[in-house]
Amino acid sequence: MTARPTPDPTPRGPAAPASGEHGRADGLSGEDLALLIGEPPEELAPAAPEHARLVRGERSADTPLVLTAEQEAVASLSPGHGAVLVLGAPGTGRSTVAVELAARRIEQGLDPEALLVLAPTRDAAARLRDALTVRLAAAGHGTRAVTPVRTWAAYAFDLIRRARVTGPLRHLARPPRLLSGAEQDTVIAELLDTYAEGLAVPPAWPEEIAEAVDTRGFRREVRELVDRMSEFGVEPGHLQELGRRHSRPAWTAAAELVQDYRDRLDLGMAEAFDAAGLISAAVRLLTERFPEDPERDAAAVAFADAERARLRLVVVDDLQEAGPAVHDLLRQLARGTDTLLTASPDTTVEGFRGARPDLVSRYPAVLDPDPVPGAPAAPALDERIHVLTRGHRMTSEVQEGYLRLARRVRQRTVGVERTRTATVPAGDGGRVQACLVPSRAHEDQLVLERILRVHHEEEVPLDEILVVARSGARVAATARHLEAEGVPVVQDAAGAVLKDEPAVAPLLTLLRAVSAQAEDGEDAAALDADEAVALLRGRFGMATALHVRRLRQDLLAAERARGGARPSDELLVAALGDPSLAGEERDRHRALRRIAWMHGAGLAAAREPGATAETVLWAMWDASGRADHWRATALGRVEGAATRREARQADADLDAVVALFRVAERFVDQFPGAAPADFAAYMQSQDLPMDSLARRAEGADAVHVRTPAAAAGRQWHTVIVVGLQEGQWPNTTLRGQLLGATDLADLLTAPEAAAWPTDHRTRLAEVRQDELRMLAAAVSRARHRVVATAVRNEDESPSDFLDLLDPVADPAAGRPLTPVPPPLTAPALVARLRRRLEVPDEPAALVGLEDPAAAAGLAALAADGVVPADPAHWWGLAELSTAAPLTDTATEAVRLSPSRAQTALENPLNWLLYHVGSQAGGTLAQSVGTLVHSVAEHHPDGEPGAVRAELERRLPELGLPDGWAADVEHARARRLMEAYIGYWSEMRAAGRRPLAQEVVVRASLHWDDLEVEISGVIDRLEMDSQGRPYVVDLKTGRRAPTQEELLRLPQLAAYQVALRAEGLVRLLEAEETDPALREALAELARPSSPGGAALVQLGAGTQRTKVQEQPPLTDEDVWALQDVFAAARRTVGPRFLAVHGPGTRCALPSVCPLCSEGRQVTEWHR
């Protein structure tokens, strides 16, 4: 057996809570926890001690579980009781009695192989399994290798697996497996692409549907239809018949798609079962016969009979979450068998997966050995229906809040009304509070404030607080906000798309790139610039935007030094394969080096014979060196004490990478010989969460943020329900309408119903009922407190569910907005105390005025290690890091660039920002100008045909996608180039001719104690009719100086000063000067006497190219020399003047003291 290259998972255990412990630490289900009940504390009152409150009790192995009389009546049922239904509100102990009955039967001698315990979800099954294990261990029965506790999907899967070994599915070549929702979506997408490309005859979609066929929403509708068909065992032919009979052309067309979908699965993945079809397949194993194949038919009969005979007790928890297929399975499996079913029909969280709580009303009669077809529900006095009426979880107020919701749920199940009067022990308090705020930001702050107040003032552990949101998107947003405020959170990862995980996306990007390179034999990375930046800034590169920008600058500088002209985008991609392109190795190149190592390792692995996705991924993962660092961070062992947020992120990254390797392992097993590129394409096509067993770690002390479905079966001290907005919760969007999946389910559930299809109003009412059950389930997770929040403003209004949960005291006045106090965080407290040290209404009194209490509080916080409270760390109060000038004029010359001379004179601060590389990023217009300059540099003779051809060839360097924006900028570049061509006639008319392009000129000047070295690049150097040098600067902008400004323009004057200071003579005498340039300069008769200078305004938009000339400088033009030295002095520092008029544009307002955002926080402003 070959060992798989799977990364070492983070060690899990008590010593490493940051890395997570999967599952509950105590191993008990929510219903199997002892509760100590006493006097409740006052709501949010820190002064009142909490003498007794609801806590988790630790029940040792020798402490017997004490049941109520109602629970005991169920737990003590004797064998042969048949089907029994137990109804009860959340917290009444339904799960507890289910576990107790199962345990007692085992104690009485029942073989665990004859016991089957079913639950709706993995978490629910895990809790029941742990509870049963603890219960049996307490009785001395130890642990068992095989557990009788399964989800109903897991049981169906096990049934299919056994049928392949000993039953009618021996024809399956490979072991059965579950087809994830993401894989199902991919198969459907491929089929639709096949239709679109004309490779298969597409179904005849109705006109109102045809336009939506290529959308993701349409695929979702197809999946829902496929699920409903699987649940009810509807074949495509049957759906086609129903479509014709009921005039539903969408069903007729969809039947063809479903048939192609099933054919594709049968051909390529016969062993794969989708989630909905899994249970239907299990039902068929118990009912299907094969008269055409006697041997297979005999095996099917024997297998079904053996399975029914094996089971002596079936326990089903949370029956209200079961869909039609599960009910079919129970009828085939448990009819005539001892069966215990528990349900709370008022609380359902799996409605979006087809849960049918209304079908609970058919039990237990439907499981009678010989049920009468069409028999009504069991009578009210049926002794087989047990109702648990005593609550053990919720306090009295929370219970009342829950019941206000539950009583609005319509029910037909006998006995449910009695569950709505459940009692709790006397003396309980608690609180249910509905809060309205004016904005989403206020809602987030209110949630944060309540969490911290409950945690700090009532000493409630963070993991005893739950925040519930209806959708996964809202869960993620709320979790981000809390984490940003320093509150550790754990959220359910079931809704995460694996390919989008921060630690997975870079690996998949590199996998695709190296696979393409290995296949094509190319050395350059098969990436674009955006992907390269994403890699550098991702979880492996960890570069900042500034790092990437500096890297681009280094790449461009090194490229120009080599004489190249590639743009930074192209260089960035190339550097991933050759980091030396960035020149001298610097610390800011670490991200580039790491990604380059990963790329190189992956490329080498991809070129090995027999390479698979696993081997290539492992090579890149190993080269990244992140395993040890992330593990240490997750365990809090890195230097600098990683924050809890960093630890949790590292743990999540490790979990995601492990999940990726598991998916890759499964892919390689299912598709032997598949190339790494195939896996990359497979993962890229996944738009839905994948069903992975890699679970996110649950921290020891973190707030839980979940959807109602993810919170089911657990309990918390405090539950905060967010987002009770009209249109959001309840979300009355009707699902399955496009292809009629819901109508199909209704038709198959009650084919004799006269009112079919269900009218729109009735359907909306049903959706609201489902949403109400979901809210009731969320509220029922609380033991002590429920806080529900909503936003009310001009655009948003709260849901009426808010008033159902917590009725407003005065309906006429309405519910007032809830004040949102500052959260109890260290930064907020420090900010409030610092504000107390100032008197905003009296600016003159600020100096030296202190509030002794606030100062004492800050001092105490600082002494306790709260860094923001220490004045030494307050922004604006620290001493300057250095008072040294940029240039020591006593020992070195001041360098001045002519192109920056005007900026140095007019705004020295802007000159400094440019000098240190902190100027604002370049614009698209600047990119166009750079391109035009480059083309002009390569064509100094201005030959029109060559210039135009070069421009067209290089226009793609702008990197603009096809569209109107590209057309506009390309047209602008062409106009600028035509203006450059037109300048040639102007030049010849003036009697000048070109000498050289991009001429580097240097000249040294002395005045008093200051030495200045002018160093610049002349765009274009020409020679006039007298043999004098003439400076030309090409301008591509639209703004041109006035004629008055031009006469004393510092840039042109500085160039002329440099020429007069023998700058060209110095260039002629330098040994390193290019021979061709020396030869051109030798033509000058008077190199130190400039013939003037000019700005050529290519972007002026005039019919003729606009040329603005500055006359030649003479000895009388002392102003030019004065401007050069004045500009140089303003660049020395250490102080730099900020100058700009009010309302004028500032290059970087965030650091400009004249702009509001750039002022020091210590300055006072009216």
C-alpha cells in the first residue's frame, strides 16, 4: 500500500484548545445534561450577584439519571410495545428518553446489532452516540466497536454498501459513495454545456424558461427537481407523463435532462448516489423485485427479509426533520417492529432540504403491522402517543417567548397542543428582548455590546453564547465583525466552498498553472497578473499591497537596467518562475521567493511520470513551509504570542488543506490516470460546498455563530438572533417555482387533492410557517436569555416575527429604538477615558486640564498591560524619530531632478512623498502617456508608418479588456501619436533636427555653502541651426502652462542651467558614454550654450501640435539659477512645507496637514 502525501493535521487535544477539539468535550447530548436551577440574576445588572443560575452539571458514572414520570413511562416500555410516538417541546428530554430506552434494552440483553438509532444530522447522531456510550459505560457495559447510532442518510448508505457485498447490488464495480451537491451541480452544468455547444439535442424548454438555462439559479432549480424526484421515486418517464397530463411543459422538458443526468451517472459513476436519491435507493432495496432475473430477485428478497428480521428496536429522534423518502424508509423498515419516534413538530430547521413535519401526524398508526389504507391519524387517546410537558432547559420568560412563536404554527398532529403548555420549575427568570436599531452597523455593535456585557458582567463563558443568523452569508458577515473587534468566534463550515478557502485557492491556482506548463513544455508561468498578485497577497505569500508595489518597482528597475521594456504585469508573472528578475535580493521579496519555491516544486512534480493531483499538491505544500508555522500559530507557540484570531485562522487553514487532500485522494481513487489538470478543472467547477468530513475546530472559549440548522440539538446560556427583517426572516421567496419542484411534491403527497396546484397565497403561508418553525427552533436553543435584533429605517423594516417573540408594550406608540452603548472593549474604554481628559466645548482649557478619575483609570489600564492606555503609545505625542536632514549639505551635494524642480518649489511635501515612493498610484492616462513616450523613444525619426505600426503592436500592453473603455484609451493613444508625428513638421520649420532620445544629463553647481547636482533625463535633444542644443519635453496631459508661466518654468530652466554648466560636455568626456551618443553630441558647435527649450503638448487636442518654447537663457537670467538653488534647499529637510489652496487637489491628503484627514489627532478643530 502506498502512503498518501497528506499533511500532518494539527494536534488535537486538551493541551491545544486553539487548534480545536472536534465534538463536545463532555460527550453528552443537550438533553442529557443535569441542570441546577435557582434564583435568576437581574438582567444585565453587574451589582446583583448571580447566586444560582443554569449551569451544566457534571454527572459522574455512579450518579443515576433521574427521569420525570412522563419520561419514565417511555423509558420503561416493555419489548413488544410496537410503534410509539413521543412529542415534546425542545428541552423536555425527548433525546434523553430515546437514549435511555435504547440503553435499558441493551441492559436487558438486546444485541446492539438489533438496535438502530436514527438522527437527522451528523452532529445530532454524534450527540446521541456519545450519550449512549456514556450511559452504557456507567452501567459497566464498556464501549463497542460498532455503533447503532446513524443519520438516516448514513444508514441508507450502509444498507447499499452491504447490498453490494451480499445482496442485489453485486453488479456495482466500485464501492458506493455519496455524490456531493457540488459534484451534482458539476454534472448538471456539463450537460447544459453539452446542449449549448450543440453536442446533444437540448430539451424543448418553454419560452419563459429558455433564457435562464445558462444561469446558476437554473442549475439550483434542476437540483431541487432531481431531489424531489429522488425522494418520491419518480422516474423521468413518469415525470414526462405528469407533465403532459397536467399541462406542465417544463416537466416534460426537464424529464429529458434528468434522464441524461442519470444516464451519465450510470455510465461514469454508477456507484455514486446523490443525497436525496440515497434514501430512495435504500427503500428500493427493501421493496424492489427483479422477475426477469430470478437469482437477483431471490437475493433481493433474502436481503430485505434479513434486514427487517435483524432489527428488534428502531429509535428515531427529531422525526419532524424527516422528508418523504425517510418516511417511506421507516414504513418499509419498522412496520410491526418496536419503534420509538420523537418529534417536536413546532420546530423544524431542515425545511429547505424537504423536511415534512406535517407527516408526523400519521404516526404511530402508519407503522402498524397491517395499516388500513387511508386510515386517519391515531385518536387523541391513543396510548402510543406520549407527550412530555415539563421543560428542563428554558427559563420561564424564554419558554414564554418560545411558546408565543410555537402557538402560531399550524398543526394537525394529535398531542401537539399539550407540548405548547410545557412547564418549567418555579423560580426561573431569564429575559426575552427585542431590539430595534437604525442601521446594520448599529446592529453589529449592539450584538458585540451584548456579548461582552453578558461575558464580563455575568461571567458567562463565550462558548455559552450563540449568535443565530438565517443565512450563511449573514453568519459569515457577523463572524467577521466580531473577529475584527477581537471576539473569538467559531462558525459552522458547512456552507464554505472549499475552492474559495484562503489556504486552498492559491494551491489550486498553482496546480492549474504548473499542470498547463508541464503539458505544454513551457517555462513561463501560465498565470495572469491578477492571479500573480493574488498568490503574493494570499495566505502563502502574505505580502501587503505596498510590498507588491515595491516589487513591481524593483522588477521594472532591474528590467530597464538589462535594457528590456517589458511592463510590470508581465515581469510579475515571469518572476514567479525566476525570482532573480527582481534584481538584488531584498527582504520585501520574501513572498515572491516562497511562491516561486512552491511553483518550482509543483512544476517539477507535474513533470514526473505518473504525476497525480495528490503528488503535485503535496510538493507545493511541502515547499511552502507553512505546516510547522501554522501548527505553531494554532497552538500559540509562535514568537510574539499570536493572537487568538491568528490562531483560529491558522487552524482553519490547516483544516482546509487537510480537506483538500482528502478530496484529491478521493478524486484519484475514482478517476485513475486522471491528470493534475483534470483535478484543477474539477475543483474550479465546484460552486457549492463539498461534503467533507474535515470539521472546523471548536475553540474552548469562543462565541458560536450559526444558522438555525447548524445550531439544532445544542443549547446555550444566551442566544442572540440577528436579522429579523421583513423579506429576510421570514424569507418568503418561493423555492422550486421555475421547474415546479414544489408543485410536484404537493401532487405526489396528495394526488387526490382537489385544490392542486396550491395557490400562491397558500404557498406563501406555508413558507412563512416554515420560517416560523426555524425561528422557534433558534429561540429554543437558549436557557437563560434571548435577544432578537432588527433594523428600522427608510429602507428596511423589521419582521412581524419580532413582535411575536417579544410583544411591544404599547402598540400605538410602537417599539422605540434601542440605545447602543459603547461595547466593553479595551479600545472603547480607553477612548471614553481619553475623551474625559478633554473639554471639547472649551478649546482654550485643553492645555494642562485633566480629569483625575479618567487619568487614574487610564493609568490602571496601562499598568495592567493595556497598551492603548499608555500615553507613550498615543499617536501624535511621540517624539520625532529623527531630526536629521535628508542631505548633509556639509559633506554631500543636493541632487535635484529638473522634472521635480517645480514641485520642490511649490509644494516641498509633495516632493518628499514622491522622493520616498509614497505618491499616489498611476492612472490609466499616465499609462497611456508612458506608452507614447516609449514608442517615441524607439522612433526618433518620426517616420509615420513605423510609429503607427509600433503603437498598434504595443497597445495590448495597457492591459485593458475589450470594450468601450479600451476603445476610448486606444483612440487617445492614437491621437497623441499623430500629434507626435505632426511635431516633425514644426521642428523642421524651425530649422532643428533630432540628435538623441532619453539623454541623461548631470551638472554640478556651487552657491555659497551649497553644492547642487542637477540630474535628469531629457526626453528629446535636438540641434538648432546655430549648432546649439535644444531641449524638448513631450507632454501627454491635457493641461498646459500659460505663456507667462512658461517663460520661467522651473523644469525647462533647470535643463538649460544644466547645459550652461557644461552638462553635455561632461557627458562627452565620460568614458562610459555610449559611442553613438558621443558621436551625435560631437555635432554640437556650442554644447554649453542652449538654444532654448520647449514643451510639446501632444495632448492639447489642437489641430496643429502645440509647441510652447522657453527662450535661451543668458547671463542676465539669474532667476533660473536662483530657482534651482531655492528648489534644492527646500529638499534638504528635515522640515517640508505643505502648500495648496483651499479646494485644490492634494496628492496624498491622508498625510497632508492642510487636509482634514491628514491633521494630527492632537490638533483641535472647530
